[in-house]
Amino acid sequence: MSGNPNITEKKHPADKIKETFEKLKEELKTLGMILGVNNDSTTQPPASSTHSKESTKPDDKNPYHKDVTADDKKARKAAKAAEKKARAEKSVANKAAAAAGSTQQPQKKPEQAGKNQEKPKQEPKQVVPDSTAKLIEENRQLTKTTEQLAAQMESLVVVEETKTNGDLKSAIKKTTGVEKNVRHVHNVIMPSAVTFDLPKNQVKIVASDSDEGVASEIESTAISQLDDATCLAHIHPAFLTLLAQSELEKIPDVETVCIKFIKAFKEFLRDWTAEREKNQTEASSFGHDLDLAIRPQLAHLTQNGHWPLPFALGNTVRLLKRTIKRVDDQTNAECGETLQNYLEDTLSINFSSAYKAISQLLVRKIRQFKKVVVFDWCPVVNHVLLDAREQIEDMQLTVIDANSSGRGTRHVKSFVDRGYNVKYVTMKGASWASRDGAVLILGCSAIFANGAVAAQKGALASVLTANHYNIPVIVVAEHFKFIDKGQVYQRVALLGRQNIEFIQSDLVTAVVTDLRILGPTSAPAVLKAKALTDMA
Amino acid sequence: MDSNTDIEDLKREFIFTLRRKFPRDSSSSIAIMTVNLIRKIIFRENPRTMADLQRSLTSHCKRLHASERSELIIINIGLMISKLARDEVLQKRGGREPEPLYSLWRDDDETMERLKNADMKKIRKDLQASIKELSTEIESSRECIASQSTELLFNNDIVMVHSLATSKTMHSFLTHAVKSGRKHRVIDVVDEEEHLETAPDFVTPIELFEVASRMPETSKVVLVAAAYFPDGSCLVPAGGHQIALLAKRHCVPVYVLAPFYKLCPFFMTDPASLHSFRSNTLPFDMSANSAGHVDCLHPAFDALQSDLVTLFVSNTSCIIPSHVNRLKEDYYHSQDIADF
């Protein structure tokens, strides 16, 4: 059976799944009784109660599914496929009765779900002496139920990921208690139940019914790699939230990602330290254990290395790991404290103080150029602009936006809220904006060792028009955005999977960091100064 | 006078037709409309001499252009017709051809006198005939340009185009190439999200901000001109400047489709006067706060310098930008330009 290997693999790590599986069976049995049970359940001996449930289930479902015609067709398809398989196996069974008994056993095993193995042994003893026709019938029903149960299992796993352990029971009650929900569950199970990789749109059907939209996003990423499904139980919800937010594209820029990541990490650290205290583990292995614990979390965030972290975030994470390894305190609580303080410091150094330093350096320059052009959103640039506008009365701002109602409108909003005038232009008018402006200020995601700047899409076009009209291009970057790599062509995770554009260093006039203003080719100096080297 | 009011009515109707149509009609239809209008005006006005004809043409064209500033075609057509008239006169007279190489800007006095007193009656029929020829040439310019696509686009080319949706010339250019069996991919730069769905099948639509990341894989860029000038510079729809700059950085040739009636004999000193700034592109929920504070620019054209253009594809042939000055001699008479 196609379903078997998947099911046997899932058994191992998730005992909870087995429990919920039992519960589901109970519920379905009662459902079957509500809907009208047929004879099979009464003829079976009570010892193989599971077998009776399984055989009632297809019969229950058959009259039930006549109501749901679309599902009926799909059920028929599944049944036909199961029949073919049953015929194939019937030929095997006919050749050797013992072989038939053994082939039926692995079919039974997943349904037994780790119960005592005696019951499956009883069933073949019952089945073998029967006529071959009945054998075929049993086979067909059992394969159908196997598939159904396997699919149910998957839906359960899906539901389980979205809730923490405590909520699992309620989740199951949701999916099995109300008939409407059960119908939806069946909607997921029946279609193409023969193949076990659920297409993504079907997963969303489940989610949209019982959970919020956020959960559906998580499910789509999990189901695409079924092996990781159960590992999600270990992922801290703070990181899951982070991933969900980024999928929904609520995070507009790298800085926000970093801040949110640090906050998520602080939550994780708090919980982890508390648990550690409860378990009374040694404080000396704090750093080492934390390092190990963080790995699956990060692996999940990057989908096992498929989507590397955004460059600046990668820097932050590496520095964090370094600090973790060096942690050496007496008690767990103190270790936790040190790390929390370190994280707080990082937040303030990298963000609030850095913004102030950069704006101090840059406002002096803007004073000479009255007309400023900016491209797309960057919180640092916004901070600088607001400072500059307060200090310079006759500063004029033009905002180039990549597409209409894009992120550039945030700049406009921040200015309009304070009552300042601003000009707004979409990408079409980038040339005109540069013609009028005196300086172009850009934010960036990262600066590479060769001076190349990684910026949002559309930045290169704006920079070229600025160069054409001979106006300087200034890039703003905090020190943690400097990366010790050459230019890489990659996609990055956690930023809505956007692509990044690369601007060569010869097009950029200056880079403003919180240390000082430099030329773009001086990037290695910053790397050395802030000990960001050897991070590759 | 009757004919005068008639003419005024005609002109007014023409202007209203231009203004009513949104989005704008294709340039060739505007050109043909202008030709018809001028033909009717000449017919009604019935000028006696060449000088009269020229005076009336210039005055009408100037007024029409003043009311619709972004349509340079009107002046172009007026001047072309004037040249046609001069040619007719010379032919009738059997006079020597003015040789632009040997004469300075102005014709010598004798020719001028002759032209001034030339009697219009004799040449009117021929003038009408040549004006009709002009309009057929305008109509056929699209196919002529399209037929040149086979020489410019080759197999396995990746062609980036702009404003495919709004330009029929561009569309016929590409479909001609596709029909003659060229296998190439077309990337179309579209303005708004809506056009993304309505693009024809052989075209991949992308937005303007993605151009920079797709330029490395592009092998040719084709733009369509709104107008081109004797120095080789041209006006293209907004956004073309960035595309051309990126193409230059990646050494990709830029072809500009430019039918002859878009050739403006004058230099444009202030392209800003041509713009029709239209819609506000801010999202609606911001409009309450942003009233009075935000200035939304929505330019219609970009000016491309001549070094950004590889070839102008005209209906007769492909010309390099530095050759445009010579080409204008074919369509316009230098005297007219000087007197304008």
C-alpha cells in the first residue's frame, strides 16, 4: 500500500497521535452507529473490535457519502484503486494462504496503531478459511479504511501542529464532534486519497474552516515536507508566529525581521531557561545545550537550508551563537540573565542608537542638498528624513515607489502625518524625480565585502537614473548589515521570499554607517572593526 | 464668412475628438485625421497663391497645436503638406531642384518670388492627389515597420518591450516576427497589475521595477517613440529612460519604432511642457490626510538621449540616430522650418 510506509514512520515519534487516533476511532464508531450501522459489526467477534470498526466504517461511509456526491465519486475512484490493489493481492493470496496471511498483517498493523499484535493474528485466521470472494471484499474494505485512516492521521497531524499539546483534544473535538466539520475532514480525506501528498489547496480547505488564516500558512509549509511535520511540535510558537507573519508579508524590511527575531528568541530563551531550571540541569552545559536546542528552530525557519536567512539576520544569529558558546555562569538563571541582557543590548545598539548616529551623520550632508529623493521603504531612511525635516525647513522630499501603493507610501504617510509636503512618484517617473532631485538616499538589506549593495527591486534603475543626472547616491546601512561574502545570487527566507537586486559599488557614492561615512569599497574595514569577519 | 465659420467648426470638432478619446488614439489615426482636416481646410479656404497657402497652414497648425500641446504630430503634418505644395510648384514650373548642399538656409530671391506668386489653381488637383498619397503612406507605415522585424529579431532572442498594450505598431511588429517563424521570447514591461492578465500569449509580462533583474538575460530592447528630433533624441513613454539606461549598462541594443510622421523638425527645449499629468496614484485611504500635502507626479514621457538609442526603425528603413537630421530633409522644407 502506498500509505503504509508513511504511516509506520509517523508512528515512532508521535505517541500523542496514537492516542488521538484511538479517540477518532471511538468517535467515528459512534458516528457510524448514529448514521445506521449494518450487519458486519455484529457478526465480528468482539475481540477484533478494531476490525469491526474498520469494516463498519466503509459501510457507514457508503450511505453517508451518497449525500455528498462529489465525495462519492472520489470515494468510488479510491475504491476502484483499492479494488485493483485488492485484485493484485488476491492473486498473491490465492497462491499461498500463508502469504495471504502475512500480507494482510502489514495491512492491519497501521490500523492497530501499536496495539497488541494479537488481534491482527486473529484476523488472518478468520479470513483465510473464508472463500476468496469474501477475501477480496475484506481486502477492498480494509485498504479503503487504511487509506482513509491514513489521511485522517495526516489531517490530525495538520491540526496538531497548529495547537500546542493542551489544545489537541479540543482540536480533535472540533474535527470530529460537529457533523459539518467532519464533512470537511472527509473533504480532505477522500479526494485522491490514493496518493498521500496532499496538494496545498486542499490543506487550506481544512484550515479555513476551523483555524485562522495564519495557521493555514504554517500548514502549507509543513505539508510540503511531510517528514518534518512532527518536528513542528518542538518548534517554539514564537518562531512559528514569526514564520507565519513573514509568509503573510507583514514584515516590510530587514530591520523589522531582526527585531522580531530577537524578541522571539528572547521568549524562547525565557521558556527554555525555565524548563531547564525545572529539570535541575547543570548550568555548565547551558551554552552547549542551548546551541543544540536552537538548531532545529533555525532549521525550520530556513526550511532546512533551502532558504538561507536574510543576510543581516544571519550576522545577528552568528554573533548570538558566539555569545551563547561563551556563556559561563553559576546558575541557569544567571546564564539566562546574561543572554537576555545581551539581547537587549543588541536591540538597542543595532537599532535605536544606530539610527541616531546615522541620522546625525547624514543630516549634515542633507543640509547642502535641499532636494532629497528616496526609493522605497527603509526605517533608517525614514528616521533620517524626519530628523532632517525638523532641522531643515526647506527640505523637499520626493519618494519613488516600486509600484503604486507600495511601501513607499509609508514615507509619505509619516511625512503627511506631521504636515509636511512630499512628492510621490511611481517607478515610471523615477527619471523625472532624479532630474529634479539633488541626492538619492537608499536603504539596503546588506552590503557585501566587495562593496556591492543588496537592495530592493527597482533600486538599480533609480540609481542609474541618478547617475545619469549626476546626483550622488547615498546608501544607509547599520554595521550589522555588512557581510563577509562576495556577491551571492540567492533568495532569502523570512522576507516574503522576495528577490534582491545588487547594485555595484561603482554606482554608489557613499555608505553611511553608524561608525562613519565611507566609500562603498571600504566595507572590509567595517567588517574588521566590528569583528564580523570569519563569519562565512 | 461661411467658409471661415466652417473651418472653425472643423477645427473645433477635431480638437474635441482628440480630447474625448481616452485612452489616446493611436498616433497613425491622429495623423490621418489631421491630414483630412487640413485637406478640408484647404479646400474650403481656396488660397490663391502659394504664400497664402503657407500662411494659412502655419496659422491653423499653430493654433491647433496650442490647444493640444502634447500632440506634435499636428505641426508635423502641416509642415509636410506645405513641403508637398512647394514640390508641386517646382514641378509645374519645371524649375531646378533646390540643392540643399549648395544653397544656404534660404532659397534665392528668384525662387521665392516665383513661389509667392504661384497660382494655386493649377496645382490644386495635384496637391490633393499628393495629400492623399500622404495619408496612404501614413496608413501603410505600420506594415512597413512590422516587415522590418524579421531583419532585427532573430531566433532565440529575448526581447524586452514596453507599452505593448497601447501601441498597435509594436504589436504588429512582434506578431509579424512570430508569424515568420522566429522563435523568440518576449518580455513585456507593463504599467499596472491589470495588464498582467491581458497580455497576449507569446509575452511574459513583468513590472517596471523588475526590469533590472531581467536585463542580464535580455538580448534586445524595443521601444516605441512618441516623437523624435533631429539630434537623434526621442520621447518615449514614461519608464523608457530607465530601461534604456539599464540596456546600455548591459550593452543590449535598443531599437525605437518611429514612423516618419513622428519626426519633429524642431528641437524640444522644454519637454516638461508636453506632459499630461494625470491620475493620482496614492492609495485611496491616504487621500484624506494627504490632501494639499502630496504632489503626485505621473509623467507621460521620458526623453532619451541619442546615445541611448541604437536604431530608429522607420517605415522606409532603419536609421541611426545621427542620420535623422538628414532624413528630415525628405519630409520638410527648410524654408518652412525657418519661417515657422
